[in-house]
Amino acid sequence: MFQRIKSNFKKIQNKALLLLFSVLSPPAFADLPTVEDPSRGQGSGIFETMKNYAYDAGIFIGLLIATIGFLGVAWHGIAVFSEVQNGKKKWSDFGAVVAVGVILIVVVIWLLSKAADIL
């Protein structure tokens, strides 16, 4: 019984010390980082600045699309490789998946670079 009371007292003492230190310690304020200018610069007005930020957002979305495409091709290639190892498919199937995947990735990157030139 005495051990339990001693244990509870220790827990209360620790919480009280934590509360005391949190109240007495000075607050720590960190400066937030400044907002980066868009890649095309600030522009001459708010409309042009927002247009430049939208351009950067479009480039970012394009990179996400290319990343998802790359991961999809890699995932499918790994699945076909696994099926080749299990004897369900042939090596020619795996080669076809790799060739089409490479062409797909090249076309996606080419289209995204063309889209970036249009903006």
C-alpha cells in the first residue's frame, strides 16, 4: 500500500515539476521562413505574380504526373518479372513491358516539357 502511495506521489511530483518548468520558461519564438519568389520572378503586379505562382504549381503537378507514371511502369514491370520467375509469362513479355514503359515515360516527359513551354 505504501509503495502505491509513493508511486502516485512521484507521478504527481513529476507532473507538477513539468507544469512549473513550462510556466516559468520563456517562450521560444522562431521566425517563419520568407516566402520564395516564383521561378519567373515577382512580376509587375499582383496578377502577374499570381500567374507566375500558378506556373510553378503547374510544373509541380506535371512532375507529380511523371512520377506517378514512372512508379506505375516500375510496379507493372516488377509484377511481370515476378510472373516470369513463377513461369506464368515469358521473358519476351517482360521485354515488351520494359520497352513500352520506357517509351511511355519518354513521351510523358516530352509532353510535360512541351506543356511547360506553352505556359
